[in-house]
Amino acid sequence: MSRRTESADPAPGGKLRIPRRKLEDFCGCIFAALGIPPVEAEDSAKILVAADARGIPSHGVAHLSRYIRGIEAGLIKGGISPTVLRETPISRVLDAGGAMGMSLSRAAMDWVIDAARKHGVGLCSIRNSNHFGIAGYYTEMAARADMIGMAFSNTAALGVPTNARNAFFGTNPIAFAAPAENGALFSLDMATTTVTRGRIEIAEREGRKIPPGWAVGVDGKVTTDPASLLEDMLYLRGGGLLPLGGEGTALGGYKGYGLAVMVDILCALTSGGIFGAAVRDSETTSARVCHFFLALKLDLFRDPAEFKRDLSALLNALSALPAAAGANRVYYAGLKSRETEAECERLGVPVAPEVWADLEANARRLGVTV
Amino acid sequence: MSRRTESADPAPGGKLRIPRRKLEDFCGCIFAALGIPPVEAEDSAKILVAADARGIPSHGVAHLSRYIRGIEAGLIKGGISPTVLRETPISRVLDAGGAMGMSLSRAAMDWVIDAARKHGVGLCSIRNSNHFGIAGYYTEMAARADMIGMAFSNTAALGVPTNARNAFFGTNPIAFAAPAENGALFSLDMATTTVTRGRIEIAEREGRKIPPGWAVGVDGKVTTDPASLLEDMLYLRGGGLLPLGGEGTALGGYKGYGLAVMVDILCALTSGGIFGAAVRDSETTSARVCHFFLALKLDLFRDPAEFKRDLSALLNALSALPAAAGANRVYYAGLKSRETEAECERLGVPVAPEVWADLEANARRLGVTV
């Protein structure tokens, strides 16, 4: 492994730069060494590395250890064929049976895209799955196929409803992508909570308070202390993340809360999976999360070339807007990720040294010698 | 008209209470006196009054004068048959030709529901329409037909993208509804800006400052002064409403911004309508807004009775959650509206005296004597 480390350029924040294909191969070999079949190992590695390459390290290879533990504990399973619970030419409902969430989701989105290619619309609802990485990976598959793509997932309950004091929904992401000209995309991929737990953990490590609007404590009122919050969340004493829009109703917190429940309904209520406070993961139980995918073929609506021309006009107008005082520039959803990804293709994908050391230790333990 | 006024019970805030059917008839007769055909007049009256009955007076009969002016100016047209631009068994794209937005949208959702009944999915994208009232009216039509319903609309550009200083998107609502047991619904209907312009106007009338997180001034930085903000917005000097999540990125403002653009893409990019900063209404130009409707039949996924049983369990669990310190109770999206609507069925629909006086003046002028 040392050769790879030596070849890496330094990245901001002391991170190493690993060539994208090499990092994918490395992660793929670790999954393969755990007995995951080749296609699933490759999918999972690609989707994890895509998160790092797009500037979303919270969903990237830093989580490989968690997947390794899940696989070794038998909670995340390779080689599973999902059970088809209900099917029409445009729709499928699957029980994933604890499969690898990322490879399963890639295959599900392939099915959805194929259905939409034939019939204009395709959708798939899935229960009993595992973490699927970045939701935007799947929506962008649809966008690359001249479709509007949407993806949703419920996740472990860490978010507290407006006016409540206990967690009842996850960070429940919403992803939406649509294609413009020359490969440009509008690609939104957002948690419906203000922030994810990872941001609280970073604040705690750095000894900083968290801003009002991120979380509430056991009494359901705003807290700024990340350490007590994380402990209260861990032991299920109450408190948790606030929905997008923050505490109460003054800044629209009930909207983020509503969107989070909408995601739970789309994913878990349609598939018959677990929802609300029942969704919990830990070192020994898998999340058994649920997903929902949708694709709409552009030519249902218009000539795709006209759609893409107009979307380019929209996106170009947004990024050309004059910036607010003190701000550098105006982005649209997906632009920053696209720029980061292009940089990573040139320079390699940034990986924190401690994450890299952890990957190397796992590789040694599993006898991986790529 | 005096008989009606005398029979009204007083409501909180000095409002009159008008029996729902009478208020519907009254508004319907005003539309009819303006030459709007009967079905369109009735639809429009019902949908406006539904907003007041559900506790959303910002979208109710207080706007009747605006519709009257639009109809009299020839900008909102009765008796229009929309042009079908593209059609499949599950989808339609319409040019509304400046039709009454509410009746058009009711008819479009009927078509969508019928398509979904036959094929599992139905959707309709519409350009060149007018304000359609409350988005939740249409999603609840789908929910009552054992479907998941979604509705979106772009609106006049009043919202400022993250890091920008000029308005580029509307309050662009997202509505989503799904049925539970015994007529209960989860029904989310939300602007993707933190608040709508109406809330700024109320603060200005009451001489109050607005909280940080609602709006930015001409420099793109937070403002708390509603008077200068409203003037700057009116004369297009810059500034405007903040997306859900507020200023910058600290509390997730880019998420609300992303959702608003998603709505613009779904509505205007799919239909070939106007989008972004081009969407503007005034006393003399109609908004020419675009809408998008989607319905998914529950039995695509599961036995609808099982879905509704699980959704009731979810909603009951939410409303049974212990409240935060200082809060009364936990609501889910649609619960408060349902309770308000039941109260209005018993007591009548609250109408502000000045709104009522305005309606009466219009009725007299148009010779309406219901």
C-alpha cells in the first residue's frame, strides 16, 4: 500500500490525494475480500469514492469501516437477490433482504431508467435495505439518460419534529437531478434536517458550540452544546437534530419536518418497511432503511434538446447573478460538486490521513495487496 | 348582502363567520357576473373558500379583488380550452392560454387521477396559467382517491438565491398528500421560501421588525426592516425573500434555494413556460405561472388498506409525542388545517371585516344579489 500513499499529492487540510481509479480498486478489493460478489463490490466502491470525489466525504470511504463491520456481522449481505413484492411495467416494490444498499440501488435505478425509457415513467420502492451512500449518484444516472431523476431514503431517527423533544425521523435525504447542455446538471442532494450528525461530531471534536437552529436537547429547546447532545442522542434520552428551518415555526421548521415525513412515507409506507422512530442503526443492528427512486423521461414533456437548452439558460443565469456583499459567487445545486469532481480527476481524491491509515489496516488484516 | 353579515358569528380577531356554502355561492356569483362559465366560477369559489376554511387566509377570498381585476383586464380568462402540447396515456403537457388557474388545475388533477386509476401513475405539466390558490387542494383530491398526490407551482420571482442579491425564484410551493384511515391525511403544503410576502406586509402594517432569516436587502445581506424591503422589491432594486433555511449556508439556506429551483424545473422547464426572474405579476401583467401535478396509485405498492393502517400509526405516533418545554402539542402536516376546517363547518368561515366590505362593494358594482 505504501506506493499508493507515496504517489499522493497533498490536498487542503493535510489530506492525501489518491487517484480515483486506484481508490475505487482498493475499496473494491476490500469488499471482495469480505466475500462480496464482484459487481456489488465494484458498485459499492465506486459510489463511496464518488462521494469523496464530489466533496461529500461524510458519505465516502471514511465509512468503509462501518460497512466492513456490518458485513462481518452478517447485517449487510452480499449476493442477495431482492424479493419482488409487486411489479407493473413501470413500477417495482422490493424487499432488499439486507442487501448492500449501494449496489442494490444502482441496479434498482437501472431498472427504473429502463422502465422510463419504455414507458416514460419508472419507479421503485425498496424496504429492508442498508445505507445507499449519496442519493445524488442515482438521480444523476437518470439525468445522464435524458430523464429527471429523484431519490429518497429514510435513515436512522435522529431528527426531532417541530414542538417535540424526541427524535422521530432521519436526516431523510431528497435528491433531484435534471440534465442541461454539455453534460451540465442541476443536482440537488440534501438532508431534510438542518445538518447531519457528522457536523455535530466535528463541532464537538473541535471544542466549538453549535449554532441555534441545528439541534434541541432533551427538553426540546435549542441546545448549543454538542457533547451533551451527542450523549443524549446516543442513549436515546431525547433531543436531536432540527429539521430544515430550525426550532419552532418562526423560520419554517415545520416545513423541513414535513419534508422528512414525506420522505418516510415515500420510502417506507409504500414498501411496507420500518419508519419513524423504529429506524435505528448501531454497531450490532443494521438500519434496514427504505429507498424510493423515480425517473421521468424528458420526451414525455418536450424535445429533450429544448429542455436542456432552457435548463442551461436557467443555470447560467443563476451562476451569473451578482453576489451578495461579502460573498464570492452564486452557485446552483450540483455546480460545486461538479467542479470538485473535475479537480479530483486531475489531482486525485482527498482522503484524510487517519481514514487512509484505517483503510490500510483493514486491507492488511484482510490480506488485500492491491 | 346584509342578511348574510348579520347572521355571521364573530370569530377570533374580530372576523366575521360566514357559512361555507354561502361564501362559496357569493364568490361563485361574482365570478359568474364577470362572465366566467359556471363550472369555472364554482371551482374557483370553492378553492378560494377552502383556503380560508383551512386556516390559510393568505390564499383565500381576500384575493378575490385581484382575480376580479385580472379578469376585467382580460389577463385571467374564462372559457379557455387549454392546448394539449404532448400527451401519453399517463401524461399531459398543457398550454393554459391564461385560463383561470384554479379550475384548470382541478380539471388537470381529475385527468391525472383518472390516468393513475388506469395505469398507476398520472402526471400533468402546465404553462401559461394563473394563480391556482392552495396547492394542497389538488394533492388532497388524489389522496381521497387512494393515491399519493403531489403539486407544484412556480410563482412571481421574490426569492433570492443563496449568496445572491436579486430575486430569481418564487415562493414556489411543494404540496404532498397521502391518505390514512378514517379520512385522515398527511398533507404538506409549503412555500420553499421561509415566509411569503404577505408575512412581510403584515409586519410592516403592524410596525414590527422582521426576524433575521426572512429576507435580504439590496446588498444581499439580512434586513429586518419590512418597509424598505417592500419598496426595494416593488421597484426591483434588489433584495427579497430568503429560501427555507435562511441566509447563507450555516442553517441550510441552499437547500430551500435548491427546492425552489427544483419546483421551477418541474413546472416550467417541462412545460416550456417562463421561469426564474421572468415570472412577475403586477396590476397589469398576469403571472403566466406554470404547474406540475403527479398522482401515484397506492395499489402500485401495497394493499391500500395496509398503507393507510401504517400511515395512521405514523401520524398517531407523531401527534402523541410529548411536547417540548413551552409547546402545547405536536402536529403533523395537515392536522391543524383539518381541525380548523371542521370548526369552520360548524361555525362558518372567518372573513376579515375589511375583506367582507370589499367583497360586498364588488358585488354591488357587479349587480350580484345572492
